[in-house]
Amino acid sequence: EDQVTQSPEALRLQEGESSSLNCSYTVSGLRGLFWYRQDPGKGPEFLFTLYSAGEEKEKERLKATLTKKESFLHITAPKPEDSATYLCAVQKKSSGDKLTFGTGTRLAVRP
Amino acid sequence: NAGVTQTPKFQVLKTGQSMTLQCAQDMNHNSMYWYRQDPGMGLRLIYYSASEGTTDKGEVPNGYNVSRLNKREFSLRLESAAPSQTSVYFCASSLWAGVPYEQYFGPGTRLTVT
């Protein structure tokens, strides 16, 4: 059965304290792995798509990486405005364009 | 471009009442989706439509029906609401050109069934 597990469930950081969020997946035939950001009371906002092991993508203070079993979202020198829930999702080659989501990591960055 | 819009933003229903959640996108996307989000459960797919005129069940379809009215609009209907359907509902759309393409989400509808 396909599984997407995110850890930790919640993370509190001091402003400027870098850290990483993890997304482990068990999927046969990965087509792509997606990262989203979700602010309270809003819909998820797309951040990155990763297609193959070894790929990396960056956007401001965020960098996403992918291996054959997991993906990391590295946050460098976070700011309070980075506080949000970060979701990862996988898309299988056999499932068309459907996504399977993890339960997310709630990130709080204190000033 | 408004992206993906949903109405209403909030709704309170009594058990047994019916309602339709509306979703529209202006990005000329082919695929549209309905998800529900519950604490600790993540986003779960209710129904999706890969193209105009087609709909398919997702992970949790029981108690729901959908209509892909045209390429822009995809509605979700609760025929007889139950307290277990209290949730936040998100509509999403994607281009789906045969390669991985991100889904764009609407702002959500917060539904409470009493």
C-alpha cells in the first residue's frame, strides 16, 4: 500500500535556526513528489516538484531534495513568515494525475 | 486570473440536509479534484475529473456526488449530510498533460454538520 509519512508532526524554531523536514514515501513507480505550503485557513500553495532521485530545487530560504525513499525540505535561516504547515504529496505513474498526501509538518518560527 | 474559486466559504448544515459546493477555475486546466481535510488525516481525495465529461471516485467517495458541468466548473453535492462530513473541503485543478503537473487549490469551504 502506498504510504507518505512526514516528520516531525510539529517543529518550533528560533528565527535563524536552520532545520529540515522529512517526507518518507513507499510508492511503486514514482512519477513526481510535490511540496506545498499551507497557511491557517487557506488552501495549499505549490512550492516544488521533484522528479528523480538526486534532484534539488531551491526557492528563497527553502531547498527540496529527493532520494529513492524520502525527500527533505531544508529551511535555512527561517523567518517568522515561514511559519506554516508544509505538506508533501506523491504521484504514481499508474495513477494518472492523482496525488497522495502526507499529514504535514506544522512549523512555527519564533522571532 | 482568479485561479480556483470556491463557494461558499462557510456552511452549517443540520443532519439530513443537502447542499452543493461550487468550484470554478479560470486556468484552462483539464483535471479537477475535490478533497477533504481533517485533523491528523491529511488531504484525502473524494472525487476527481480527468477531463470534461468524466468523473471518478477517489479514496473517500461515500456520501458524495459530483458533476463536471463544463471545463471550468466542478461541483460536489452532499445529498444527506452527516456529522462525519464535518470537514474543510478543497477544490483543486491541474493541467495534466501526461507529465507531473502541480495542482492548484482553492481557499476551501469549512462545513459543519450538526
